[in-house]
Amino acid sequence: MISFSKPAINYPRSIRPRRLRSTSTLRAMVRETELNAGDLIYPLFVRHGTGRTQIRSMPGVFQLSVTEAVREAEAAFGLGIPAIILFGIPAAKDPVGVENFAPDGIIQQAIRAIKREVPEMIVVTDVCLCEYTDHGHCGLLNAQDGISPPPGRSLPEGYVLNDPTLDILGKVALSHAECGADIVAPSGMMDGMVAAIRAALDEGGFENTPILSYAVKYASSFYGPFREAAEGAPKFGDRKSHQMDPANVREALREAALDEAEGADMLMVKPALAYLDVIRAVKQSFPELPLAAYNVSGEYAMVKAAAANGWIDEARVTLETLTAMKRAGADLIITYHAVDAAKWLKG
Ligand code: PBG
């Protein structure tokens, strides 16, 4: 029998945090962080052809035809999601990835179609080489046809060349802007990528197109399902020569500072869930720049797998996770759960 009459523990009885948790209205009044559909950016994978193809490791996520992508963008916008981010799967790959900046490339077609049908939707485009190159790397490689290493330096075969890649990134970003992209988002972690893209955009007359830099992007194992989705896995090696070591946070501030100095309009930390401390640190050091967090494919796949087994409640876990990312300091969240989350938020 438990006795309620004589309290054994001494604590300040007049101070009771539970007073503010007694009803849902009161809890809502004192809530510190609010998650809204307007915070979300919805990633779409676009490919040639018709219809849609389910991505095996990302239930509910598809490779879409241009028509299907328009449909998906319309539905998302109707739910209050203000932006999509586009990833393209080209018809053919080569060492440079020429479809990346082709006027009729898959992304170029998708941007034009979405801006025509859903003009108010903010179209963000991922700017990288890895989905377009036959080797699957984020830049031009040493010892490929027609590409030589910077003078005076000997680099290992297969090393991702920095400066030759910058020219291509500038071309890609400009071609996206010419098709109507609202924001370009370089994700390749090349040094100087923001400056190169800013220069290319300005020269092309797009000085008003903002850059959302994947400023702090880790060499993470959480990208596994994305590489199936975008067919952009490296054919050999890894991305550790350019993406960050998961052990580092001070280096994140260095990357963010450089990108700000180069003219980035918004910053990103990626992945999100295992890097909430990094989101916090970047927000504290760069409070004036909008910060996005990328809730990546592996984070999505883990939730989906556990939910499919009935081990967790997908809606509640997802909203809790997204709220945590905002609480950590993210202003915007890129998430495959965007459409579902927007529906769940409506209740
Ligand atoms: C590179 C890119 C990647 C992701 C977004 N942009 C893959 C990589 O760096 O290997 C990963 C996103 C995710 O896992 O959801 N274009």
C-alpha cells in the first residue's frame, strides 16, 4: 500500500511546472516552437518518360515524369507547402554530365512545367554533378578524357577536381535560372561553389536569384536510399574528400562563414536528426541567414520501416522529429514527409 499522507521528499512545493500542462489549450499557449506546412520544402525526383516509379527504400516516394511532378507540386502547394526541391535523373550519363545544363534536360523541362502550372510555388533546384556523371561523383575526376589536374599538382586517379567543377556548377545554376528556378541549391561541397555560382548568375542577369547553400553537408551513411532514388551512387570510392567528417562541428562554422562571405543567401545543415547540435551551432553563429535542415532519405526510411512494422506511430514520430529540428534552430526543413506532415498538421 502506498501512503499519500506523509510526503517523504523535500522539494519546493509552490513551484509546479505541471500547472502549465493541465489542458491542451494551456499547453498550446505556452508552446515555444510551432511547426507549420509553410516551413517545409518537398523534394521531387524527376525522370524522363511517363508515369511514376516507386523507390524501393523510400515507400511513398517516386521517380516522377514531368507531368506527375507538376501534379505532385500542385497537391503540395494546395496543402500550404511553399517550395519543392528538384532532383533530376538524366536519360544518359557521361563523365561530365552534359544533360545537367542541357536546355531540354529533365530538370529544365520540369522547372518550366511547374512554373507554368503552379507559378507561385518556389522551385528550388539541387545543383550537383553526381546524378549526371557516369562515375557518380559530385565533380569532374582527375585522369578522365579531356580533364587534366591543376598544373603543378599530382592528384590520385579518381580525385574530384575542385576548380574545373566550379565552371560546370555555374553553367548548371544559370541554366536552371534561365528556366525559371527561384532558388538554386549547390550540394557538392566544392570549395568556392557559392562564389562561382553567384558570378555565373550575376553575369547571366540573374542577380536576384538566391543561393541556398548546402553549406554544412556531412559524409553521411544516411544518404543510402537517396542514391537509389536519384541513381547517383559513386561507382567507386566515397565522398569523404569533399563532404564533412561527422565528428566535426567547429568545421561546420568555418564552412558556413565561407559560404556567407561568398554570398550565400540561405544555409543548410544536412543530415538533420543526428546533427541537431550542428543546426543549433550554425543558427547561433549566423542568426541573420535563414537556415534549412535536410531531413534526409535514411531518416525517412527508418521511420517508414519501423512504422510498417507497427513499432512506432509514423505521424507522431514524424511531427516530433520535425518539431525538434525547428527547436534546434532550423527555419525550413526539406523533408520527404512534407505532404504527409502538412496533412497531419491540419489534423
Ligand atoms: C547530391 C545530393 C545527395 C543528397 C542530396 N543531394 C546525395 C549525396 O550527397 O550523396 C542526399 C539527400 C538524401 O539522402 O535525402 N546531389
